[in-house]
Amino acid sequence: AALIGFLISLALTLLIPGSKPTASSSPSSSKTSSSKVLAFLHIGRDLVSLPCARTRSGLLLLFIRAGAALAFHVFNTIWQPSLVRRFPNWGTADTSRFMTFVGILYAFSQGLVAPRVLHFAASSKLLSTSNLLVLCCLLLSCGRLVAISTTNLTIVYLAYAAMIIALGTFNSAITSAVSRVAPTSERGGFFGLLSAMESVCGIIGPLLSGSLATLFGEIYVCYLVLTLYAIVAVLVAAFWHSLSSLTFHDKMEVDFSTFTTNNTKKKCS
């Protein structure tokens, strides 16, 4: 019933005519750009004010989120131009259908697939959560390489279907891990810190992608995406098990002012 309601609301949304740009749209976009720039400052502030963000587990989540977000924004910079180049008849209607497909499948992934798959991985002796997330990184990286290389639109949709299922599972695992890393009083701030990290990657990613594509070609952008997902996969494979069994009584907090480590006795629920 929820899925039917979502589809109906989505169909009604698509029927709304697009609004014409007005004079007030320019200041709005300017504010958005300013908020992304301020995200740099927010990250430093939140690292100082949130004790859980300075723990090894908190820093691990931040690095994983940064790597995945940077790979996403690096790839997205060349994705849309590549569609127009490979499919000459690609137009607004095709983009609408594709984005609708992505949105519906992502909602399906996070709402139905991810909870069941993560529960199975957590209770399975054959497949651990860390192995599942490494598989998600593999699908996200190789899926992007396939999607941007093929001239068959069906393969593009199939590659994105696998990627979206993997992305929904990956993001659900991150959200679940935050609830174990951050206590209730710091959880909202930690999610805000992850959002700020995403905004910073939204600035750095297109710059890196544009520079690489201009100087060396788009294939090097793909190499960078593969490298970033490989780094994320290594972090997950090496350290995610400490998050899966996290009921911290003792946490190692990193002191950025003196670059030393201190043991703090904080229970993180």
C-alpha cells in the first residue's frame, strides 16, 4: 500500500509543469553555494564539539562516507555528458524516465531490500556485514564503469539497478552504524557532520573530475572512481567488524589540538 501511494504521488509530481526561472532564483542558488562553502567550517567545528566524531569508530565512518561521496560526485560530473554523447537522441523525456527509475528503485532498496539483506548478513555465518559492504563497493565501482562504457541502453539500466540496490544497502548500513557510534545527545550533530562532509565532496568532486577529464581524458576519471571505492572497501574490510560489535565502554578519542590519543570512559549506545 505504501509503494502504491508513493507511485501515485510520484505520478502527480511528474504532471506538475516546470517553473520558469525568476529573478529570485539567482540569490537562492547563491545561498546554496555559500552553504556548501560554509560546510568546510562546520566540519572543523563539529569535530571539536562532538566527542563521538573524534573516536576511531566515528572517524572511520567519516572516512568511509567521504570516500563514497567523493566517488559519487566525481563520476556524476561526466555521467550526463556521456549519455548525450553515446545516445544522440537522448532528451528531457529520457532523463525524466531514468531519474524516476532511479528514485523508485532507491526507495525500494532502502525500504524493502536493505533491512532484510543487512539482517541476513548480521546473522549469517557465511556472509558478514563487512563482506556484504565490500560487495556493495564492488557493484558501485564496476557498475559505473559498465554504465559509462556501453552503448546499449538496457545494459545502462541493468547496471544502475545493481548499483542502486547496493547504494541503498550501503547507506542503510552507515545509518545503522551511526546509531551505535553516537549517543542520543550527539546523534543529530553526527548526521549533520556527515551531511557537511557530503557537501564538501560536492565541491571537490566536480573540480577533480573536470580537471582529470580536461587534462588526461574521462578514462582517468573512471580510474579515480575505482580507486576511491577500493579505498572504501579496504577500510570496510579492515575495520567494520569493530563497528558491528560496538557496545563501547572504552573509546579511543583523538585529540586534534595535541595530536595525541587519550582513553575516555564514555558509554556510547
